Amino acid sequence: MGRSHRGRFTGLALLALLPVALAACGSGGQGGDTPPSGKAPAEEAAVKSRERVQAYLDALTARDAAAGRSQLCAPMHAAFDSAATGPNGDFADHFTVPEATITEVRSGPNGQEVSASITVAAGSRKAARSLLFTVTRTGADWCISGEVPGEPAVEATADPAEPPPPARAPSPVPSQ
């Protein structure tokens, strides 16, 4: 074999191995776009968002403000510290949250949106309220970046000619 034949053979061998090498680069593992959990990004986002909001709801029912605060993104901590145990805060002394349930997890414009229904009790009075949490990814972690009152559930038999419900107010703490 002459020098030109060896060069052609080497070139063909490299071309034959190139697809295998490129396929190995994109095969997932711990690199690329696949998260460390091995789940698809959308699936991981839904799972992590649900976990964060469930931990916050558990903190509400347990009356554990520190555990609730730990679920929030850092920019929300100051607002939480000043309002959480105030008269209208999530952890106010004059009411309890005997029941809290996540009703929906969906993708939203600012992150994952998690809807929840809570029952608030003050003495013998109880009221159901809905909340909408925004959960975002910060680095390798997830945190709650917003909480606003949710919209009342729209019934399936609602008259389509009626105007839509009013838009909800923005969160006092900006989302990330």
C-alpha cells in the first residue's frame, strides 16, 4: 500500500467512526440537556415544582414559617419576613390551614405555575381559597418565585357569552 492508499483508508475509517462518536456525544448520560435526574426537562420541571409547592403547603398546615420560607427564592425572603406572620400573611396567628391540595401544575410564561386550593379556618369559620404559585429554576435548584390569589374555578357549564373573570393582581414581589 502506498502513502495515498493509507491516507484514503484512514479518511474512510474516520468517516465511518464519526457518526458513532457523534451519537455518543448526544446520548444523554449526565451531560447535555438531560437533567441529572434522568427525566425530560418538562417532566423534571413539573415534578420539582410540585415538590416545592407541596413543601410550602405542608409548612402552612404545620404553622412552620421557617420551613415555608426555605421554599422561596432569595429575592422573596425580605417580603416574606415582613409579611408572613402579619395580619394578612400566610402564617398569621389568627387562622389555620387545615387542608391544602395542589390542583394543577402547568408551564407558564415565568416558570412553572402550580395551582392550589387551601381551606383557611379562623375559629369556627372556614373558607376555601385558591392560590397560584410560580416556581422557577435557579441554577441546579428550584424555588417559589411568586404567589398570588388564584382565580375561582370555572365550571364546565358556564355560559360562554359571559365575560371572562377579571385579571388577577400581580405578585408584590417580582418573579424571576
